[in-house]
Amino acid sequence: MEARPGSEKNAAGSQAEALLEKAVNIDPKLDEAYLQLGILHSERGDFEQAIRDYKKAIEVNAQLGEAHYRLGSAYRRIGEESKGEQEFRAYEKIKKAETAAIESRRRELRQFLTILKDQPAAP
């Protein structure tokens, strides 16, 4: 008997979902696992469950930018534009803070390298 196209993908998705569910049952603080569950549910068109998953990821880690972005997208898919916009704003705020932190580290590194370059070589 020949497998239907996509049935392997569905089986893999179901297995991934089961493993992610097991992971969050063992450790409810796994923000990335909730995020991945949300992605799986969203891909299946179950936006209500995806929203619950994304909210749980954000509850565990409010700075998880991708969860805010995907939650905003899910809200838009179900017609909740204002909630979607709120999540996109949260995502943008997190991204700006991350970018500022990266730039700060780059400045510190450049300063360190400049100081190091001016040091005499060890004998």
C-alpha cells in the first residue's frame, strides 16, 4: 500500500507535537517548546490553539520576540487586528532593545581591541 503524499509530514508533525508536549509537561518553563507548538498549530490552521501556545511562551519569557510576532500574525488571521498590532509593537520594542545591546557590545569590543592594540607586545 502506497503512502499518501503528506502523510509522512503529518506523522512527523504529530510526533514532534507529542515530544514538545512531553517536554513542556516535564519542564513548563521551556518557552521555545511552546513557541514551536504554536508554530505547528498555526501551520495546521488551529489559530486558537496557536494563540494559547504563543501566550504561554510569552508568559514564560516576555522577551521572546518571535512569539510576539507570531502571536500578532495569529491574531490577524482570526481578525483581531488591534491585538495583532499590540503584539507587533511588543516585537518591535524587543528587537530595538536587542539591536541596541548588540551595538553596545560591538562598541565595547572595538574599544577593547583598540586598547589591546596599543599595548606593548610580550617579550
